[in-house]
Amino acid sequence: MLPSGSTAALVTTKPPLPEPLLEALEDAVLLADAEGTILWASTRVAELWGYGEREALGKKLPALLAWESGREPVEAPSGPGARRLQAYRKDGSSFPVSVRRQPAGDGGHSLILVRDLSELAAASARLSELEKVIETASAGVAIADRDLVVHHANPALAAMFGLELRDLVGENLRKLFPAALAGRDFRDLADLESLRVESESRRRDGPVFPVELRFDLVIGEDGAPQGVVAIVQDITERRRSEEALRASEERFALAVRGANDGIWDWILRDGRVYYSERWQRLIGAQPGTLGTSPDEWFARVHPEDLPHLTERLDRHLAGETDHFEDEYRMLTAEGGYRWMLARGAAVWDADGHPVRMAGSQTDITDRKVRDPLTGLPNRALFLDRLEHARSRARRAGQGQFAVLFIDLDRFKMVNDSLGHSAGDQLLVQVSRRIEACLRGGDTVARLGGDEFTVLLEEIRSPDESLEITQRIHEALLHPFMVAGHELYVTASVGIALGDRLASDLTGLLRDADTAMYRAKISGRGRSQLFSGEMRSEIVARLQIENDLRRGFERREFEIHYQPIVSLAEHALDGFEALVRWRHPERGLLLPASFIGVAEETGVILPLGMWVLEEACAQLARWRDRDPAWVRLTMSVNLSPRLFAQPDLVRQVTAALERTGVPPTCLKLEITEGLLIEDPDQARAMIQELRAMGIGLCLDDFGTGYSSLSYLNRFAVDVLKIDRSFIRDLTSDGDKAELVKNIVRLAADLQLTVIAEGVETPEQRRRLEQLDCRWMQGFEFSRPVPPEDAWRIFHPEAG
């Protein structure tokens, strides 16, 4: 007995048959003894098992074959007596084999013939998988012979016809698909090799249904056609979808033809664009005259708008936006530009690449050049018409035109008090009245907010523009009914003249704006013709605005105090707080040089509240220094804009609480114009303030309406006679009589009267003769800083 793995004693062992004969066999051949030790192996063994030339010799058969597990022989493709086993390669992998064993001479030797069944097993597995696929396929499958008789069918085909599987076997394909196979037999199908057709068939219960058929030949081992395979798809749902799609496409086509929008459809892969008839008509082109190039679109886009359009498209195609949208100007066939709005969306393939993009294009010229609220031309259209007016003047070689810049006075108060809806109604009514004042060829536009512009073409002289402006002022005099309220509106109007030599039309509009600003400064409800000097004045005013904002931030403002004296008691009655601006370059500025600008810019709101609180704080400090001063009052001017704030009472209350000053020691000075502008609001505000104990002074009395009914209605505490009456008091008998009447009126109404601007002993004596008991002015003291006021008027300070 040789040791395991030894091949030394096997060298001379030969098979009973010639080796060349055994090597020529397709099978691998092993010679084994009675104990299953391999004595000889053909070279095929090395190929199948992966051993070296003599490496298998001396191994036991179970090392190569599942010998010990061999059940009774199973019929194998290699013939009778063969059985299937698993073989084990050197690397441990297995493969199927067919094994036959034949005695080989005396001594119990055997020849073992082994055939590799790997390919056969794979083919069998593929066949099994194919059978499963056919059995589970959603498409119907039938396999028929040369006579077109069905030998095999799958469940899907049986369900399609409403039959059992056994009913299909033996059925003829001509009966199942009469329309598709009419006039055809197997030879026709063999000539075609493959046939695909859409047809109809009938279910067992009668209904006809559409099918898609494919017939393919079954080829035998000899290469000749042996039968046919029919693959059947029930396309009922597809037909319904196609019909729905056709109906949808018809509706879409009708919608496109009837819509105001132009449609575009861009196939990105080949660069073709479909432009609908409406799209082509939007740019003035006749349908059918445009090609399919994207340049038909982009080459017409205004050069200033093209970069933005392409940037929006690129971002969408890069997946950065959900949809594409842009507005731009397009050149039309008539040579002008119109505004377009394009919208669209892209379609991406499975790899995330955009393959198609479709959308619409809408002409939005009217929306872009007209004000949506009033329907008037906007700034862009106004400038375009201004350009045409200059062109006509140049062609004629003469002629003037004028630009009016109209701004409604105090329009913000309408919005603040009645709401923006009421403000919009007022703007619409104002626009109609302005239109009614113009000539046929003139243009009125709304620039935004409460600003309007008017183009007067072919005027003969500046006087003609002034006449039309006066008509506008007169048209605005009549009240407007808005949201149940009767409103009176005035406007400030600036006028700038132009002619064929005008080079800067935007500058002309700016000049009219400058003149309007000057008109507003001079008193509202007025007109002003532009002159060159105005520009430098406006520049200076703008500088004041900038300095004013910075000055408040840098705390450049301070308060001076002017005494109010009681001649009857020969005593100090209180102070009026007067703001001053210590400008870093211009020195100490009086209110007249900056309060108007502060009012218009809104700086007056924080500035006014600062003055109020600081004045109260100063009074509190004085009261702490000398309890005798607790009887003094502090008068603070209240600007119209501050008075219009809905939370004014809350702000005043908070200032009094922070400083500790009693409400009865505070007097707020308001003007007559403030009462006239919105009487209802003014009355409500005054009632709230008086309910707190705060005094109300009517400042500059005599310069406005001076209506007795207003005094009764608003119930103020103090009348302050304007300094213009005091200035001429000793030389003008009428002024003296007027002051006398005011004093008598105030006494009858139990009001206090204070004469402002008393500057001379003569004025003082005359007022005493007229029984005016309270005075204020340079005769007693100029407005001075708080420490100077203490020094001058406190007894201990001298």
C-alpha cells in the first residue's frame, strides 16, 4: 500500500486500452483500483479539475467526485448506466458531471469516464428561467407548429381571451387572430422571418379588443423553421391614452390659437425651436416666415436685456431654479421695441441633462409703460413721448415744449389717516382732473406715489404753460369725495421749458422737479418756472438735509429758553423751549433755516420728541433746584407731522413719566393750519391731551383763518398773538385795533393771551394799555441756554 499522495509505485500502471484512444475521447478518463485510488488520468482530467499533469495520481476518487454520496444511477446525457455527480476542483469549486464506470481487467481496476455537464446545466437553468418568464409575463405568448396549431400558451394569453390554458392548446392562431393572419400561412411567416402588426381579436364573451402582435420563427437544429412564437399585447389602455392624448393635443392647439400668449418649444439637443403663430405675430412677423433657429428669438432681444435673459435661461437649465421667467424688449417688424414676458420650464432626461424646454411669451408693453393704478403712461413712456416732442421740434426747426412736474401737497396725511386704499382713489380722481385740463396732443403721466408729469407740446410761449398750470390748480380746488370723506387737495407744480436744442431730456424732467420743490418751499399750492439759479439753491438745500440727519445723530442740537412773563404779577410765568442747531461749519442756526427741511424729510419726528423730553427734563431740574419754580410751565412747539402721529399721546405721556413733570406744567403749541387740515383728527387729539391736564396754545394767532368757530370747537387754553401784529403796533392803528379785539375775544372765551415778539418798551407799554397781561420777546430776554436762564431769572443767582 502506497502512502497517501505518493505516485512513485504508479509510474508503470497503464490503462487496459491504448492511451491515444482514451485521450481522444471527449470524456475525462480515470483508472482506479478497487480502493478508489487513481492510478492513471487522461490530460482532460487536468483541464477539468485544475491539477498538474500527474498531480491527481494517488488521490482517492472522493477527492475528485462525490462518490460516496452516489445514489442509484440517474439517467444522464452520456448514456445508460451514467449517473450525475458533483465534481470538486483543486480550488474547491464544484461542477456537475456525468459518470460511467467500467471494469478494467483483473484486480478490481475500473475505468471511470467523466463528462462535464456545466454547459448543459447552464442551458437547462436558462431554459427553466425562460419558462418562468413566459409563465409570468404580462404579454401573452403562444408557441405553435408549422400548421399554426398552439402547443404551448402562457396564463397571460389565456386571461386575455377569457379562456382556460387547456382551451388554448390545440387552438389555431388563425382563429385567435383572424384579421392579422387573413390570407397568411406558415410559409408567409417563414418568408418574413418576423412580423409585427396591430390588429383586433375577440374575447370569449364577445367584445373586440385591440392587440399588438409579433410573430417570430422557431428554428430547429438543422436551421429550418419548425414553428412560430406569437407575442401578444392587449393595447386597450394604450389606445385610450392615445385617444386622450389626441383630444388633449386638440384642446391645446385650440387654446394656443385662442390665447393671447405665444408658445415656444425648444428641442435642446438639436437646437430647433417651434414658434406658434401667435408668437410670430407678437413681433409683427407673418406666420410661417420664421425658421426654427433660436436666433429668431435672441437676435431680436434688446442688447441691454440679452445678458439678463441668457443668465436666467442658463440658471434654469443648470437646475438652479424651478422655472424660467424674464422680461425684456424685442425688436418688431415695424422697427420698434415691445416689452415681452417669457415663462417656461425644462424637461430633463434620466441622466439629469435638459433635453427640452417649452413655455410662453406675452406682450406686456402696456403694463411696462403704463401705471397700473391710473392707466396713465409711466416714466418710461413719458420720456419716450418727450423724445418724440423734441424730434418734431427739430424737424420743424422751431417750437417749444414744456414739462410740468406736479406733486400733491400733504398727500401722506391722506394715506396715514384714511388708509392707502383711499389714497389710491384720490390719485385716480386727481389724474382724471389733470387730463381734463390738457389739450389734445398733451400727455399726463404718473411717475409714482403722488407725483405726476405733464408734457405740453408745441407751446407758443411760457405764458401758455402757466395758463394750463393755472387750470390744473383751479380744477383741484373743488373737493374730492373719497371713502365717504370730503377732501381738499392742493398741488405744487414746477415748469421747465424745452426746445429743439434740448440735449438732456432727463435733465429737463429734473429741472421741472427742482422748480416744483421751490414752489413747495414757497408755500404749497403754487407754481414755479425753472431758472438756472434754482439748481444751486436746491443743491444747498440737499446739503442741509444731509447735515441735518448727521447733526441729529451727532447731537448737535440744543435748546434755548425764552421767558414768558406775567406783567400783572410782575413775575416769571414759564418758558418756551426753542431748538437751535450748533452747526460745525455755519455756527448756531435758528429754526427758520432748518425746521422746514426737517418737516419734509421726517427728521422732525425724532427731533421734536427729543425737544419735548429734554425741555421737560430741564424743567424738572429747575424744580428740584428751587421748589418755588414748581409753578412754572414749559411751552413746546408741536410740528404738524408730529401732531399727526397716532401714538402722540402715548409718547407725550411716556416723556412726562420719565421726567417726573406734571402734565399741568406742559403746554403744547400748535398752529391754526394744523387744525384746518384735518379738523376731526385734531379735535380728537386735543381732547385726549386736555384730558391729561396738558395745556394747548394756538400759535401765530391772527395769521390764518382766525375763526371764532374754530376756537369754540377746539377749546384751546392760550392764544399767542403773532409777532407781525406786535411789530407795527405803535405805528399802525389797524394793528392796534386788531390786537385789542383779540384780547377782548380771549377774555370773553376765558382764554389766556400771550403777545409774542415784544422787543421795545413802547410795544410793552402799548400792550399794557390794551390789557394784554402776558408777553414774550427780546424786551425781556432773548432765548438763552438753560444755565443762562437760571442765572438771569432766579433771584438767588442775581
